[in-house]
Amino acid sequence: MKSSPNLLVILSDQHQARAMSCADHPVVQTPHLDELAARGTRFTNAYTPSPICVPARAAFATGRQVHDIRNWDNAMPYKGTPRGWGHALQDKGVRVESIGKLHYRHQEDDSGFDAQHIPMHVADGVGMVWGSIRREDERVYNKHVRMMGDTIGPGESSYTKYDRSVTDMTCDWLSKTQDSAAPWCLYVGLLAPHHPLIAPQEFYDLYPLDKLPADKLRRKDGYVRHPWLDKMADAMVAEDGWKDEEERRVAIASYYGLTSYMDHNVGRIVSALKDSGQFDNTTIIYSSDHGENLGVRDLWGKMNMYEESAAIPLIVAPAPDLGVDPRPTSATTTSLLDISETIIDHFDAALPGERPGTSLYDIAACEDDTDRAVFSEYHAIGAVSGEFMLRKGDLKLIEYVGFEPELFNLAEDPEELTNQAQNPAYADDLARMQAELRKICDPDAVNTEAFEDQDAMIEAYGGKEAASKLGAPSATPPPAT
């Protein structure tokens, strides 16, 4: 597919891949994302390179795996090296700017943007250092902080207000560029539906509590969670923080409300693009940095490799002027790293070095590739050891250093109910998937590297006691707007 002059990349935060009406969710309403999907390609098996904000965004910036760039956790933000897709566009002379959340170190770093407008970066340029203390007998337990927010339900938060400002500024930016003859790339970072789980009233009201989908995989109903997940979940106040079952349902309704609020802001941006006269020659890419567990397996937030957390929405809507008739969906496994390559490909730019991604334009132009493998990893808050994922075809392997693996056949078991790793009938599949994962990295060696880098950082901050006090206790505060 040839490229349109302009490229608009919209990245939300913590949007579960299934939480779109175009993905057949039973209640979620996302009419504007549905419109993008209806005139573009929705990639139905897309994943994050790491199910937590800062590492995922550093990997996206560079197009490289987390263990390659060693931005392991939320205290190791992207500083502009190695160079990424933004630098490649600058080298090409393409105007490239950002509005909203980036979650890099700070604005002064050369991270590949000509301008950053109201950027959100890690708190104080440091991030959550306390979360880098991961060994089970050493880690910090912020039991005075409820991960999903002190207040749950309808209303406004600093996050919803920030997204409104980001959307307003994006609409203004598009209006001011309407007479520009030069092509541009605009990156827009929205916070919703990331917690705190407070949704504007009109969007919260879309989801009455008695209309929400039934709970699933609850421990109170007999579900047995993997022991690595038990240890991870114990590091923060999440499922154990709800006052009662009704508040838990309010939290789910609020998340869906925030999803529709985010969709509303996407709609405002697309409308402004049309008003500026640039809609017909602008390709739009929509995705998110990772998903949200939303109570499945009594887990909240992200930080694991199940579909709710590691899978992401991904839509590419080509500019109408291109006159292409894109495939409605592609089942080829994809990643945020493929978006990085798509941005570079869109402008025929160049970025030296080997990277695992492939342009989504090329992927969408081909039949589904059941042999393509996609990888993810996690070395951050709550992880007593490294967690790794490989998705290839119908199979998904999850490996935990020091613990038994999990293997799921997603074609037969999309809810990941049955771990086949100990099933003799899957022994060859398990061996093949483990060998494939080790072509990408050695989990034990990478786990050791992550701990060594984090230990060195902790010492540089004055040791565990000093490091335990550094960083926001939960969600990163947005900048003043």
C-alpha cells in the first residue's frame, strides 16, 4: 500500500483489546473506533512488547525488544537512545510532533520530536523506583494505596481533564496545519481508560451495573491462579481493596465508561481532521500500550501475559485519497513494534540496526501468517522473576523463571482456561514453542540482566531504603495544563 502524505498515530493507555464494539464486546460502545475499523484493517492478534507503560513505550519508540534496550520497568524511561522512529523521520525532514502522554524521562531529552506539547513523562524524571525492588523478601508493599484509585465511579479526575486538554490541543493543532504543504506525523497520547477509575457521568451512565457481563475466573468460584501470579498480585492492593462486590462492579462500569470517553475524544480528533481539510490525505493508526485485566482471575491493572493484559487493539485506517480497499481484519500476530516500522515505512525513512518489526502495510497486504511469532516480557512491579510470552499461530506460551510454564491453545480455548503445558498430547508443541522463544532470548540470562541493572540503579539512588521512597505510589500524575 502506498503512503498518504500525513500520518496520525493515536495511542491510548490500558485499553483491553476486546473492549470495542467492533471486536464484538457485549456492552462496550466505541462508535468512533468502529468507524476507523470499518474503513481500515483491524489486527485481531496484536500484543504489547511489555504489559506495563514505560517499557512498552520505550520499545515502541525504538522498535526494539525491552531486553535489547534494557528499559526494564517504570523507573527506567526512554531517554532518546537508542534512536527511534521519531529520529528517523527527523532525518528525513518530516515534521514530527507529539501531544499528550509519552512516559519517557523528560521533555529535555532528544527523543525524536520537533516539539512535545503538554507531554506527560515519568514523575520527576525518575519514575517508580520503589517498584524496581522486586525480590519477594525485599520488595515494597504500599498497602496504604489502592492501585485502581481511592475514588471509583462517575465524575472527573486529573486524568479525564488532561485527556480533554490533549484533545483540545490536537484539534487546534490540526486546524493550524490545514494550509501546510509539507507532510507531517502527529503522535497523540491519551490516558483513558487507565485508572483512576473515574468516568465522566454521561459515559459512566452507558453501563448500568445490571447490564454488565458476568464475572469470570473468580477464585471464590474455585479458580486456581498460577503461583507466580499470586506473588505478583500480593505486591499491591487491587482485588483485596474493594469495599464490596457492588463497588467492584462500579469499577468495571467506570472502566467501560472511560473507554467510551476515550472513543469520544478519538471522534473529536477525527472530526477536527475533517474540518481541517486533511482527512482525505491522512492515514490514522490507533492502538494502546497494553491492556487491562479488569477483575478476570481477580487481577487488576496489567503486568501479565493473559489476553486481557497483553493483547492490544490495533487499527490502521488508510487515507481515503489512496483509494485502497483494505482487508477488514488480519489475524497475523502483530505488535507495537510493527507500528514503529509502519511509521518509518510510511515516510520511506531509514533507521539503521536490526529490529523485529514489520510494516503493517505489508502485513495487511498478505494473507494471514500463522507462522509469525510475537514476543513480550515483563520485569517490573511485583514480578519476583522474569515473565515471557510467545504467541505463534493458535498457541501461546507463558514462561516464568523459576516456575512452571503455561501453554494455551487459543483457537480451542480463547479464555485461557486450560493450561496444556503438562498435557502429554502437547509435549511436542511445548518443546517447539520453548525453542522458538529461546531464539529471541535466554529467559534465565535476561532475568539475571534485569535484576543486575535494577540493583545497580537502586544502589545509585542510595540503597533500598532510599529507593523505596522514590516514585509515585500508583498512577503517574499528569502535568498541569
